[in-house]
Amino acid sequence: MELKKPLGALDVFCIAAGAMISSGLFVLPGVMFLNVGPAMILAYGLACLLMTPNVLSAMELATAMPKAGGTYFFIERSLGPFAGTFAGFAEWFSTALKGAFALVGMGTFAMLLFGELPEFQIDLIGAGCCVVFVVLNLVSVKGTGRFQSIMVFALLAILLGYVGLGATRIDVDHYKPFMPKGPNPWAAVLMGAGMVFVSYIGVTKVASVSEEVRRPGRSIPLGLLSAFIVVSVLYVAAVGVTVGLGTLQSGERTLTPISDAAHVLLGGPGMAVMAAAATLAFITTANAAVLAASRSLLAMSRDQLIPSRLAVVNRRFGTPHVAILLTGAFMICVLLVLTLENLIKTASTLMLLLFVLINASVIVMRASKIHSYRPRFRCPGHPWTQVAGMCTCLFLIAEMGAVPLAISATFALLGLAWYLFYVPRRVKRQSALVHVVERIVDRRIGTATLESELKDILVERDNIVEDRFDKLIKTCTILDMEGPTDYEEFFKAVAYHTSQHLHTNADSLYHQLVDREKESTTAIAPGLAIPHMIIQGKQKFDILLARCKRGIRFQESGPPVHMVFVLLGTRDERSFHLKSLMWIAQIARSPQFKDRWMNARDEQELRNIILLAARDRDVQ
């Protein structure tokens, strides 16, 4: 059963922004300040800059392959099932950790509203909230999106008011000394930047629900990029104001740094409002975590990397209820296992590894030259943008410390064990990496399954409605010839194949084609010919496509022809005949058509080039 598509650009913005604004702003500054000092402002700004290549790469992949699972799906189709298995589990695990982090924050901020609470009650508050989010996600994705939008705009309004009011009360002395003490202050700043990365998991959460987005080619870049810019600016501004108000200078660890600063500004009411804002932030993050993490399990289950039961979609609500329930249960369990700092670092380390694989996926997809890889947004500066993204992520991973690295290594080993014992006998898909190897060794290794899958994704993404021309192309004969040859030999092959479709005499058809060519050549442009002719009979029409790599000689003095479209129809099909000529002309004028045609791997890829080409379509 297919997922519904209720989400638009505003929903994308709110899911991404809501996922990014949470503990990374309301809790993390209190943890970071003890080690980084006022320079944590720099750490937040640096994290934003270092994150930019990853955001751009994720947007390209999400607009090319808007499927449930997002990051997992990109990596699996680009780098293969082993990398996909690791990525799927890592995305689910890290996203759920981020959600659990938000649940911890909700319990912590509950103390500001209800007074001191025992630790088990804080955990119960978080678990209870998680149950509410699970129920909301089970019932309606559209309702989840609306709920997220209301929460996010209320949160942004409160934070903007805090930044505006707090900026008037800043004391510049609180920024001195700016850099942390110690032999290597920059190492502390970089470690802080790495910890901030956990806040940007919202990028992959959007990718995970991209299959449920209307017009993803437009909505995802617009919503995601605007959310990234708004949240990044807000992060730096809010942290800068918090440091400037001086509430962190006491040297004591606090898990409510923004609320403490709001108390300085407006007293008890200010703290209450900011505690409410923090609660809103944690709600949006935990809610988005349930939404996105469950889609990773859904996508892996569809691809048979995990049991198929997890791919079941509820018939009434159109939501993957089994994956949602498992995700919610895992988030509740995490509340009882990891300490706050290790939880942050582990989620960040896994996220950094995922961004390394995302950047590698863009490089591989571009290098594969698969013609049906057609992102609506193309990352600028390829491949250096991706190289920069990978290098910075690997460097930050090295700075994260031993515990998160050990946990991540254990996670990777468990993923490898699952892959070796469960996946190989069930999955035989070919990744884009195979296409890259084929291009290097100049030898065909696998099948064209990935091109066809991407073609189907594009049809769904662009809401392409199949018309009569498409149906003909899907079944027509395609001649893929080496050559060279002349048009008479070529027309013998054409007559043989089309006569079977049209139920007419092959010799008669051959002579008609030759006579038509002698009257006036059908080579209408360098490398392109469109032989077309009226035949006897009624309600008959056929199309034949041909590629000749070394060329067909249509004219003695003209250039060889590599691309041929043959159209044959009866007089009563004249209207469709003219439309088909118009559509072929539109397709052939496409700037990249010739390169795609000549570089296609096989007949199926040639067929897909025509099916996916931009053209005016018949209204169905």
C-alpha cells in the first residue's frame, strides 16, 4: 500500500526546523560552556558552515529519489546493500537517540514548571509524551504536519522575542576571555562543533519523509534550505545572547541555560515562557523523530534488509504502524540506558558517518552517468563540495572521544553481522557503484534494474500521467546497432520489425521507405533522422527507435546519423502522427539528449530516455 502525500513546503520547513531546534539550543549550551566558554558561539557558527555541504548533498539526493527512508535509500542505491544496511540502522538509531534526547529535555524542563522531581518521574514524563507522539503518528501524517507547524511557529516567535530583548541587555565583558583555556583551545571548539551536529539531524528527517511530500522537487529544497538558514542564524544569535547575559559564568553545569537567561531578563514569567518554548521544541523534535525514524525501518523492510512485517502500512490511516510502534518503544528504552553527554556524542558520531556516506553517494551517482538520475536541485561545486563535507565530518569524528567511537564501532560490527547472516540471500539489487565500475572497466557487469527503478521514481515525483505515446514507447522495437551501415540496410531491419506489428508485407514496406528517402531525406539535423510515412489500412500506428554508434549513411555528403525515430501510420492516424512528430522534435531538442542517447547502456535505458523526456503531454 502506498503512502499518502499530504506534506508541502511549509510542512518540510516545520519538520526540519522543529527537528533542529531542541536540546541543541535549550540544553547543550549549558554542557558546552564548561569546556568551550564563550567560544561556543564560534562552535555553533562553525558547525553551520561545516554542515552546509551535507545539506546541499542531501537536498540533491532527496529531489532525485524522494522515497521513504531518505538517507538509507540514497546510500543503499548508491553504494550497495552493505552500506545501506549500516546507513539504515544508523539513521534509525541516531534519529531515535535525538528523539530520546528531546524526551530527556522534556522531563528536565518539567522541573521548572512542577518543581524538583525524582529521576524516575522525569523518565515517566518523557515516556508518556513518547506514547502521545506514537499515537499521533499512527493516526495521521497530515495531522502530525499540522501539529508540527503550530508548535514550530510558536517556538520561533518566542525565540525571536528572546533574542531581540536579550540583545539590549548584553554585557560585552561576559565574552572575555573568548577562547577556552588550555594548550589547544581550537580542539575544544572543534569538539563543540561536532556535538552541535546532533542538532542538524533534522536534515535527514526531511529526507526520510520525502515520499510523503507533494511536488518534492520544489518543496524539499525550498523548505529544507530555508529551515537550515533560519535555524542556523537563530542558533548563533540565541547562544550569543545567552553568553552575553552572563548566566553561564558561574561555572556550574546547567541543563536549562536559555531559561536561566530568560529569568535574568523577565524574572519568573520569563523563565516560565522559555520553559514552555523549550517544551515546544522538545515536542517538535521527539514528534519528528518518531515520524522520520519509522520511515527508515519502512524503507529497509521494503527492500528486504529487515523482516517484511515492518513495511506494513495501515489501511485506514496510511501509516506504517508496526515501524512506528517499534521506534517509540526503542526511544523509551534509550531513556534508561545512556548518559546525556554520551547520548549526544553517540548520536552525533553516527550522524557524521551518515553525512560521509551521503556525500559519497552524490559522487557515485554523478559518476555512474545513470540518465534517470535527475535531481531537481543539483549541488554546486561538485565534487569538491562533497569532498570538503566528507573531510570535515571525518575530522570531527576523530575529535568526538573514545566512548562514542567505541559505541559506533560496536554498532557497525552488529550491522555487519546482520548483513552477513540475513541480507545476501534475499537481496540481489545492483547499486550505482556497479555502474561506476562498469564505466572504468568498460564491461557490462549487472542489469539495468536501478535505471528502471529511478525512472519509476521520477514518474511518481513529477506526477507523469502515461499517454498513448508512452504506451507505444514502452512496447516498441528498439534497434541498437554498432554500424556503420547505409539507410537501405537499415530500412530492411526496420521493415522486418514494423511489418510484424502492423501486419503488413515487409518487402512492400521496405520499398516504400526507400522510395520516401530518395524523394527527400529524413535526416533533419546532424546525427538525427525521423523517417515517417503514411501506410495503407486503418487504425495502425507504430514507432521504432534506433541507435547506430558508428552511424547510418542517409546522405552521401551529410554526416552519419546516430539517432533515428521511425513513425509509420495509416491516414486515419494523421492527428496522432503529427503529435508524435512534435513530441519527438521536443525530445530531440533537449540539450542533453544526444549525450544521453549515445551513452545509454542498453535498449531499456534508451527506452527510458524517451519515457522521461520533457514534452507536452496529452491530457488524459
